[in-house]
Amino acid sequence: MSDTQTLIENRPPSVAGLFLERVTATPDAEAYRYPVPASAGEGPDEWKSLSWAQAAERVHAIAAGLIELGVQPEQLVALAASTRIEWILADLGIMCAGAATTTIYPQTNAEESAFILSDSGSRVLIAEDAAQAAKAVEKRQELPELTHVVVIDPAGVETSDWIITLDELERRGAARLEQDPQLIKERVGAITKEQLATVIYTSGTTGRPKGVRLPHDNWSYMAKAIAATKLLGPDDVQYLWLPLAHVFGKVLTSGQIEVGHVTAVDGRVDKIIENLPIVRPTYMAAVPRIFEKVYNGVAAKARAGGGAKYKIFQWAAEVAREYAKASQDNFRRTGKASVPFGLGARHKVADTLVYAKIREAFGGNLRACVSGSAALAPDIGFFFAGAGIHILEGYGLTESSAASFVNPGEAYRTGTVGKPLPGTEVRIADDGEILLRGPGIMEGYHGLPEKTAEVLEADGWFHTGDIGELSPDGYLRITDRKKDLIKTSGGKYIAPAEVEGQFKAVCPYVSNILVHGADRNFCTALIALDELSLRGWAEENGLGGKSYAEIVAAPETVALIDGYVKHLNQGLQKWQTIKKFRLLPRDLDVEHGEITPSLKLKRPVVEREYKHLIDEMYAGTREA
């Protein structure tokens, strides 16, 4: 048996157990960094740290406080908060009490929040602030099992027997621990690997969310498997901003506990650019939309600098892609990331002019990023790879505890999601669907045995609903969602995500794009533009001072995007080409339900919302 197999197969029953082991092993090492905003919002944030021992003191107090409230093993405690240090401490506290966490995105409305609380049977809600608590107050009559609401930021909250503050919960827990110092150790020691740890409700691109039941063993396996990839070491600094209500963010907390590195936690997306030079991370996970926005921002800034600067950027971008492709091809063949001398010389010049500034914007210490949740356009991936920002694409689902595949360090291949984590099996079905089996796969959907049976076979194989292909040496490439494949009226299959990704790589102004064409005789697209990039272009083209909607409606803007669509079409098969498009009057967003909190497009919602524009594009055409 290999060291990796031994590490994974001898895993403890729970991450709660791993946490206690970590605290014992490195009590004084730095565990977390987190920002404390300046008073009155003036001046920069102050960053503070917690050692593992300090984190454990709060985690144990939260766990004991929940036990004081009557929370029993496997009962559910809901967390409705943004990504912040208290989210992690609360989640660990819930697990150390032997209970289970169910997550609610802060953006979730009162009706859906109440559905999750009711469906999960949550006994306690840990809410971020008055706004999150108010959702439970509004629906209290529908939530007879909810015995308490615990509020992290109590400003504007009227406390009672039903609503208490997190500080009060911790005080009660600390008092309980004085009477019973072994309480947490005993609760954690009693956890079995089959015991429920988490129910994560899929944000769902269609219909009501389903609760995915993930036992403690899923997270313990993930922690050990992530450590086994050796992508991270104890000296790494992770910048964690992803929503922790999402499985991608949650799994990163498990890996950190096993490896023991520092995590800087701040979920404010508008603070990412400001935080990077302060945190100076060596590692960061993100979704493709972030890399697309950075790429578009760099391109827009170069364009704003004048024709010469933009030409230099375009040249450097092509050099980066050529360099990345050559080095990855050579590494695959020889094990060395070498490139021809002339290309290396051009790359060195481009690095001085362009790439070094991009790396500095990421903090200057970044060794690697992991990208997941959706496909990253290969041209954008190759650009960053050539610029020295190594994006390791990974793949997984809520149902597989997030991390099933990841690209292996130096041997990463842009355009693939890498190889399976140790202990995870994969096979491709006859119709191209990716099937997974292993210790990361869910127990099933909460209260939905029929839905579980649809995707989980008796022998453990899980049907992902994604289409993909494996290389001879085990790298997986995702081609599309099984249900998202478009079949034109001419009988041709099209993967819309592939076309959409290519457009994002050629057009620096796009924010979101939806390709439509199912049962039609040609493809069309709905395109939403990035407001920041678009305004810079508008200022230079006589459209300054106009509203976003006015800029989008201007003939000059339509002509601009038409040029990029024509450029895209040159590289597509005839049946894939975009014959018509419409620019949307605003960007797609979470608030309107058009994208999920993890920034995935909700196709049915967008197609319903803009049906009139789709109908307009096909008006007067004869559908075959």
C-alpha cells in the first residue's frame, strides 16, 4: 500500500477530529487572518490573526453553547452569513458539537430561506445580522422546529429568549465548559464516519433546491485527499473569499485543517483587488468569472492607455498563450517546461512590459490558483499561464463534496480539469456522461429517495450530468452539461458553454453570454456587457455621460460587439456560428435569479426573461 493510500484509508471519522489533532500539533501557529473594518468606515481595514489554539477556544465555546441550547448529534444548525471568520468558527463549532450544518446564501430571499430551514428541520439559525435574522422572524410561524436564532452582528437586533447574540452563545458555552471540560472531546470522540455533517442546498439552475447530505467521512476524506495532492504546504497563505455556503468554499476549510497553512478570510468581492497586495497569498481558489473580469480589466486599461499600449498588450497576450501551450506540450512529452529560444526571448520582453505588473496585482507571491464551479475559457487560461499566474482547473459537484479532480501542479494542462483525487474513481458512460465513485460522494438528497435513485446507483456510481472525455493518461476534459447540449433543427449537437467560453476569450467587454439554438435552424446569443470596461470605451467614442442602457442601445456599441461576433464565427463550425445577437439592457445578476451565487448561468430563467428578444431574432425565419 502506498503512503497516499495509507494516509487516506487511515483517515479519522471526522474533520472535527482532524481539527482537534491540528490544535494539539501546532497550537501556537497562525491559523486565520481576518479584517476588522476601520470605525466609521474611514481608513484601511486592520487585519488580525487567530492561532489554532485561539480558534479552538472560540470553536469549543460555540459548540458547548449549542449543546446548552439543546442541540443533539446530527440535528441541523443553519448558517446564513457571508464568508467571514465567524462562519468558519461556527461551522467547526457545529461539527464539534456532533451536529450538522446547513448553509444558506445571504442573498437568499425569506421564502427560500424558510424552505431550507423547514426542509432541513434546522433547530438553530446562526444569522449574520439583523437582515438575515429578519427572514426567520418573518416566517417564524412556518418554522416550529427552529428554537433559537443566534446573531453574529447584533446591531439593530432586539434580543429575547428566541434571539441571542453569538457573544452570548459563546459566554454560555464557556460557562458550560468550566463545569464539564471534557464535553467537546467526548462529543467529537463519539462521531462516526456515517454521521451527518452537512446539508448543502444546491442553488439550482432549475426548480427548488435539493439538500445534499454529506456525512463526516466526506470531509475527512477531502482533507486527506487534498493534502495528498501536495499542492499546498504548511507555509502557504490562502486567500479565501469564495462563498462558504457553496461546497467549493467549504471544502477549502477542510483541506486547510489537514495541511495547517494560514487562511486569510474575507468574502467581500469588492475588496479582492485591495486585499491581494495586503494578504500576498501564495494560493487562491476562484471561479472563472473572476479571471475573466481581471483579463477584461487589464485589456480595457491597456486600450485606455492609447493605441500603442493596446498593441503591446495584444502582442504580449499572444506571446503568453504561445508560451503556455509550448511549455505545457513540452512538459507532457519530456517532463521539462522548455520553449524555443526565440519564444523565450519574446516572453522575457513581454514579462517586463506586461506580465510582471499582473503578478504584482495578485500580491506578487501567488504560486497557483485553483479554478472551479464552471469552465474557464482555454484562451484565458493560457494567457494567465503564460503570464505566470498558474490556474489549475478542478472539477466536482456539491454531490461529490466539491473536489473530485484537480490539475497536478507543474504537470497541469489548461483546458482540462486534471486527474481524479486519490481514492476517487471515474468512468465515462456510453453517452459520454461522467460517472464518479468514491469516499467523497454524497449519502443522497435530503428527504428525496426517488431523486437520489435517479443519480446514485446501488454500487456507488454517481451520474454527474456532465459530458466529458478522458485522455489516455487520465486527464479529464469537460465538454458540457448533458442537459445543456443544444440540438439544432438540422440535427447538429452544439455545446453552448464551449462557444460562450470562446467568445469571452475574444471580447474584452463581455460579462455574460447565453447561446440559444435548441430546435432552431441557427444559433443566436444574448450578450450582457461589463459596465466598467464598457464605460471606458464609451468615453473614448462619444458616449460618455450616458447610462449603461443608453450605451448598450447605441449603434456604435452594437457595431463593436458585431465585430467580435464575426471574429468568433471565423473559428467555429458553420452550424455553431452566431447568426444574430441582442445586447441586454443590464448585466445578469444573482438578485434577479439569472445567475447562481457561484456565478453559474441559469439558462431557463434568462431565456424566459428575454423570450421577447429571442423571438425577435427568429421572427420571419422559416424553422426547419
